[in-house]
Amino acid sequence: MFTLTSSTEKSFKEKLQNWRSKHEDFLSKMTINQETGKSTYIHQKLRSAYASLASNLEYLFTYKRLEKFNIPNTTNHLDGGLFSDLKNRIRVHRELSKTNKKKLIDYYMLNSGKKH
């Protein structure tokens, strides 16, 4: 994952497939819940992370396919900039209903680039 932003789409797909093949036995390990008798995967979170990558692979390199739009290869500027301020505003107004939170987010997003 540390090389995702510096990898090509082809090389990342190959690395992901190789990783899956190498660790298939590990990922397939199951355990049985003694109380319910149900089988579950031991490494469910890791399986879930892999499944998320595999199912969204076609979107991970959109920024490279659409270079003319200058799409950044990470969301760091959103997480530490625009969204952190928005999260703080929502946190201050904890008691808002879900509907009013949506309105607050819509208003904020529409006006975030404007000078007040």
C-alpha cells in the first residue's frame, strides 16, 4: 500500500494478485464459534481490505488516466484541510438531526470556496 501512489496501474494489479496468491492459505483460515457453531474467517478485516482494493481497482488510478484534470493522487488535502474544518463545525453542533446535518454539509460545501 505504501507504493500505491508511485505505482503504475499494471504493476499494482500484478502486486495485488501476487500478494493474494502468496497468502491465499492464510486468508482462507476459518474458525468455528463454539457457542453458535458458525464458521467465520479468522482474518476477516484483512480479507475485507483486500476485497475493497480488488473491487475498486478500476477507480484507484483515475487520477493517472485523466491527467488533464490534475486530480491529486491522495485525499490528504481534503482530510487535513476542507474536511477537518467541516468535521469541527459538525462536532460543535452535535445535537443536530441527520436532516439538519445534511443541510449544514450542503451549505458548507456550496460556500467553502467563497469569501464571506
